Amino acid sequence: MAYTDRVKQILSWYPSDNPGTLTNLARLLNTGMLAGTGKMVILPVDQGFEHGPARSFAPNPAGYDPDYHINLAIESGCNAYAAPLGFLESVAGKYAGEIPLILKLNNSDSLGKPEHPMSAVTGSVRDAVRLGCVAIGYTIYPGSGYRNEQYEALRELIAEAKDHGLPTVLWAYPRGGISKEGEQAIDVISYAAQISAQLGAHVIKVKPPKDFLEQAEAKKVYEKFNIPTKTMSDRIRDVVKSAFNGKRIVIFSGGESKSTEDLLEEIRQIAAGGGFGSIMGRNAFQRPHDESVKLLKDVMNIFKSAK
């Protein structure tokens, strides 16, 4: 499809990128129900690696099959499907060109409980190119004692990905030297978005922030300048502003399973705050198939109708 004015505007925010990278970013923005709107909903299925098969797929046993998830993403009209190497190798050849694929290059399991988390690199840019992906995905843990190593590895991967015309989708999950509540504090999530943008991410994925301030220094500034944090839409607005004044695509995770009503209300708040979309895994694929498709379409319709 021809680029809409909104897609052209978003692409203009990345003036140093090569045509290949911009083309693949445009493919993400021009696919599915939200094509051309500048919004996106991505189905990520890395939970089998991250949380284990039973925790991830037992609620809907069809999810043990890699084909199930890519078909769900296609049928519901998602912008893209993201997964680790194994899942993508199982489906990329069968569904070549049907939906943009994102290879999640690093993953961690929940068998150990390290004080300072760090994901292992489990795929390569070369794998992403071989599988026909339009982007790479990577997770950083701002606050971890190993965060600098993660940032340095990411820098090399982003440079390599750009050489092959691939943008980067960055999962930014603060944890490690941060309180449990602070992992979703508004100041911490906004900081993670800023770090992600500074590291060169094209699309930034963070958790929806809570009305809590973790850092004493940041709390003074939020209070001095009366930065609104009471509503979810206020907090989303602050996170988006922290990503280069809204000139980077910021999407928000669905998180742990919640009721459909609560989830859709959260999506409405994300849309009202200027969020660019959602990356929703467990809240989608753990539901029965028809319910999952309806939920994803309802989410997309909310973003589609947002100004």
C-alpha cells in the first residue's frame, strides 16, 4: 500500500537510517488491521522459553504448537509476529511473506533466580536475514548489574542489523537493583524509554507504568514541576515524551493475564496517552482461539479509533 502521511512522518524521525531499514520499518507499519495508522499490535511468543511450557501453554494447549501462534497473528491482523529462533524456524518457511517476523535474539529462562538478570544471545542477525525477518528483537534490563554489557552487545547488534536493513525492537524491562514496585514506577519506565531511544532502538517496548516514583532524585523533579502521574494516560504520555518527545515508536506490553474488561480499559488509557500500540502475548494466546482473535481485533480497533 502507498505510505500514508502518518507513516511518512514516522519514517522521517529516523533520517540517518538506510533505505533497507526504513523499508522494513514501513512494512511493520503497513501490515494488518492497523496498516497506515502509525499504530501497531504485535503478537510475541517468547514465553515458552522465558516461563516454561506449562505456565505458558497449558491454559490453551493448542499453543504448544508453533503453527498456532503465527496463524493467530495472521488471522487477527497483527502488524508482526515475534518469537525466538526455534519457533520461527518451525514456521518461517511455511508462512513466508504472510506476516512480518521479528527474531528475538536474546532470551532467559526462569530456572535460575540471578540477582542481576542478563539474557543469553540465542539467535543472530544472520538468522534473522535467513528467516526473512523484518526486524530483530532484544531485551535489556536497566538496573541490572550487567546492564552495561547488555548495552554494549546491543550496540553491535543494532549496527549489524542496520547493515542488513533491519530495524530493532527493544524490550526494556528495568529490574535488578530496583525494588519490585519500582520496576514499573513511572520515573523508571520513562528512564528505560529514554535509554532505549539513546541506544538506537526503532521500536521500544516497556511495561505500562504505575503511579509510583522509585528514585528520590526523580521524585523531587516530578513534584517540583507538577508532572501528572495519577492516571494511566498521564503516565503513558510521560513515557512517550521521554522517547525523544514522541519521535520514537513506544509500545506497551500486556503483562500478566487479566480480565478482558481490565485489559481493554488499560488499552484505552494507553491509546489516550499517545501510546503507539501494544505487544500482547499471554493475554491473547492463553485464551480460546475465537476469544483471542476477538480480543486482538478489539485492541486494534481501540488504537485505530484513537486520535
